[in-house]
Amino acid sequence: MRPLSSHLQVMGIQQWVLRAAPSGVPEEREGDFSLQIARQGEVAAPLLIITTALDAPAESLLEAMLWAIGVQRADCYQITVLDEALFTLEGFHHFIQQQVAESAADAMLQLGGAPLPISGLITTHHPRHLLRHPEDKRIAWEALKQLRRQL
């Protein structure tokens, strides 16, 4: 611990010490993640999409991708993860698995981010990536064909 500077001591300012969470209390609480996602659509929709934020061009491309396999946007329940770093947290994996269990989706698609460990989840590139790297559209098309077979 660094010593408190003399001018802070004179002013009577207390030094704060970072402490670990008490044993038995998880540092990542599931409730904390609900503020770090946005939901769109009906939970009962046949397709669940898990993605990071979509700007207007990426949203347009996603709609075109869905249209190509005969899916309308109204048939999708979308969970937008506001911080891509969450995809790597084990606590977030449990949170997302609960969200999946609450949905009535026949099929699930993840766009971008580190792949989530969810059985039956189809992962592919985010539309923003595809706009920058059109050579990867073939990979996304194969994933979409697999998704269409599940619907």
C-alpha cells in the first residue's frame, strides 16, 4: 500500500483500500449483466439473435441476410450485448444461457464476439465485419443455410 501523501494527511483524507469480495460472494453477479444488454422483439419469436451493437449499414445487411433465408425481422428476438468483452466472462455465459432458456426460439444465431458455449448456437461474422471484409460473406452464407434448416 502506498503511503498517504503528507498534504492529504493534513486535510484528514482517508485512504481507500481495495478489498476482495467476501468469500462465497461471486464478483460477477448475474443481475449486473441485465443492464449491459438490450432486448428487441418478442421472446416467443422463432429466431434468437445474439449480437453486438448494429449501426445502420450493419442493420441493413442483417435484414438482407435474414430476407435471403426467408426470415422477417418480426420473427426475431434480438439480444444486443453492449460490451463485446462480456463474451469472454464465464458469469456472462450463465446469464446468456438463462436468456436462451427463457426464449421460445427454434434456432439461435450469434453475430460476432467470442463464441458462446451454447448447444445449437450457430455463430458467424458480424455484419459490420462482412461490410469491411466481403470475402467472408461465403462463411456467413453457409451459417445462414444451416440456420434455415433449423427453422
